[in-house]
Amino acid sequence: MSAPPLAANTAPAFLTVEEAAELLRVNRKTLYEAIRLEQVPGVARLGRILRIHRDTLLTWSPGNSRPALGDSKS
């Protein structure tokens, strides 16, 4: 049985990539690529582990300051 959908107000302070992708309603691989291209704010790297700060992610508006998820930098 799968977990219930993640709500912004009940999510933990730091999200896994899978949780952040669900919250943003994007594919997990798309989010990994955007993180690799440094397009996502609030990413904390702990060795190979990635966590994303929930509040930073929720206040981020990707259309205004950075390329769209998955677009490469110019």
C-alpha cells in the first residue's frame, strides 16, 4: 500500500528528492536533472544523500529567475 500524498503543510522540514518531486508534481528524474544543473534552491548534500529544504522549495518560483526544470543553462 502506498503512502498518502504529501501535503505542503504536513511535509517534514527537509524532503527527499522523491517527496519534493511529488510536492512539485514533476518526475523524479526531472528533479534530479534540475538539481544537477543547480536550478533548484535549498538543496543540501550529505555525501551522496540529497535533501531539499521544504520552505525554500515552496517559496521558489522557477519561472521567474532560473530556467525551467530540465532546461539547460545558457
